[in-house]
Amino acid sequence: MLSNHAQDLINRALDGELSESEQAEFQALLSQSEQARRYSDELSLLAHRLASTPPVEPPDSLERDILSKIELPRPRKWFTRMAGWMQGRPISYGIAAAAGLLVTVAYYEMGFSRHSATDYSSLVGTLSRGDGLRGVVQLDSLEINSPAIQGNVTLSGKDDLRLLRFDIDSSVPVDVAVNFEGTGLDIGGVARQSHGGNENLSFSDGNFTVATLGKQQFTVVLKSDGGETINPGGIAVSVRRDGEEVYEGVLNL
Amino acid sequence: MSNSQDQELIRRCQKGDRRALEDLLMQYQRPIYNAAFRMLGNAEDAADITQTVFLRAFEHLDRYNPDYKFFSWIYRIAINESINQINRGKRELGLEDSQPATTEGPVDHFQAEDASRRIQDALMTLQEDFRMVIVLRHFSDLSYREISEVLHIPEITVKSRLYSARQRLKEELQEDGEP
């Protein structure tokens, strides 16, 4: 009768769960015990038979049936999303209030209750060059020129503020992904300069994605999170079409 | 697909991105269907369970805890639903409706189908907690740790159940005239 330890060793060897020292112990066990060899062979045969059993194919209609029954939250227009995101936050009174730099129709409209948080028509505004923007300089820019999308992304900044200006035109639906993780920056707000297509914008910590089609001009305001200094490094911009990357670039901070 | 890729897809699903949903479905539909099939031994029930798993998962996506792997979560739902199905007594034994994914010739195909049927029949003789670990280890290719996460049982219990289950399965196949 094999000991429990020997059985454990043989089973774990079959499952690829042995350490290097246990592997040596296992080999020694096999070389010394006919019973252990037989047990190991039987288990290996069983595992082989199970592995040789062909997988079963789900019915062709299953995926379609499942997809037709799952309802996801409806993507919201990006200004609607921004309104929800900003609601209840100090920053809801505007990127200018936070940074002391910008005047936008968007932010001051949001501060008043006569506009609902989802009334994104009230958020359409422009970045106006006032005193606060004096001293903002261009730091870097990317020119995007692929069959799916053309345009440029410009990074400007002053002190703890960075402005990411998008001027893009896509002939097909694309996702523009921006990653600023580790830079010490956080989303401060968004302002649209013009709008001629469809888009939605989704945010999470350290990155945002714009699903877009057509001509878009908008600026994403990034500000230093928690008053910390902005770390050296870059902001990665990539464009995906049907999940495939068609453009990648980095804006240097 | 890594867990971080899953998390990204889930995040996109939560924002209404159906392409992300399709990617997750493409990734997990077949493994979940196969696990359910091996648990239930019936193609129709396996399809029902697979559908239920995804509907439940996406209905309660807000409850998903990102500290845990997505695949562990949906396998857990699949196993629970399979057990519920067994308990409801709706199980129908047999492989009549299954479509083994082979590219072999007709003779090999029948041999493979026959072997598959014997394996499935032997699996169905195991008690459910034994069958679960065999399915997750040998058909879903999960490690002890992953099985432990799916079933919410300690790894040591996974091992002891697996060893016992193998012994029973081995004996069952030998009784069936297999070597």
C-alpha cells in the first residue's frame, strides 16, 4: 500500500505542481517502488484519456442568443459623462476654479442648478484665453496621419496644469486611448471647441479613451493630483481601429 | 487572456462597449460551455447554463469584485448553475446532441466519440463534488489554486478530492472494461 505522501507526490507530479526538490524525490520514489510506478502509470493513462477527449462545440446560435439578451449600460455622450463625473465634486465648479486659469462656458454653467447635470448642451463651451492662460506654452505635439484618422494632438502647460488639445478627423470609428499613469496628473476637465461627429469619452485612473468618428476638436485639462509635482515621462496616445492599433505616439512632459 | 485584460474589457462593458462584451464572450463561451457539458452530460443543458452564466454575470457586473479573477467568478457561477440544474433533475444523460470538435476521419471520429461517451458516462457516475474537480482540472486545465478560488475551498481539499475522484474514475473505467 502506497503511503499518503507517495500518493500525494505522484498526483502532484501529474499536475505539474512539484517543486524542484520534490521532483527529485518523485524520481527517487519511482526508481525504488514498483507499486509507485504502477500507480503513476495508471494516473498518467487516465489523464491522457481525459485530455484526448475532444472538446464539444457550443451551438452556432449560442453566442448570438447571449449577445441579444445582454443589455449593457448605454454609452453616454462624453459631455453627459463629464457632467456626471463632476457632479458633487469640488471640481464641478469648473476647471478654472480649480486651476485658476480657465474661463469656459462649460464650467460656470455647471455650477448653477438651472442646468441639469445631464444637460450637456449647457456644457458646450470654449477655452478662452484669459489672464490665467498667460504663460502656457506648447510642450510637445503629435501628428497623426493614418488612413483611419488624421490630425494632431498638442500638449501645452504651465505650472501644475497641462492641456491636451485634440484636433482629429476620422473616417471610420476609432478609439483614441490616452495613458498618463504615473505622471502625477489627474483629469481636470474637458472643453470642446467644435463638434462635427460622434464620440463618447470614458475615464479611469490614469487614462481615458475617446471613441470617435468624424471631426473633433476638444481639450482635456490635466492637473497635478494632490499638488504633487508632475513626474517626468510621457503621455502615451494610441489609436485603435477594430481593436487593432493603427497609431502610437508619446507626448513628452 | 490575462486578468488585467479581462479587467479592462469589464471596465469597457460597464461603460456600454459591446465590442468588449463580444471579446469576453469569445474568450469564455467555449470553456464555460465545455465545463457545463462535462458537469451535466447534456448539450442542451450546457447551452442553457452557458447562457445563464453570462446573463447573470453581466446583470450583476456591478457586484463583480475586481480583486478576484473574472474567470474564477464566471466558472463559479457555471459550477453553481450546473449543480442547480442537476438538483432540479433536468439532466438528460447522453452525448446525442454534442458535436465533438475533431478533424479526424469517419472511423477515428466514431472511435473518438465512443471514447468520449465512455469518459462522460464514467464522469456522470461520480458524485458532484468529485466531478467538479475532475472537470476543472482535466477539462478546464485549472491549477490547484485556481480550482480553490473557483470552488471557495482550501487547496488541500482540492487535492484530496481530486485524488479520490481520480481513483473512483479509474475504477469506473476499469469496470467498464477499459485498461
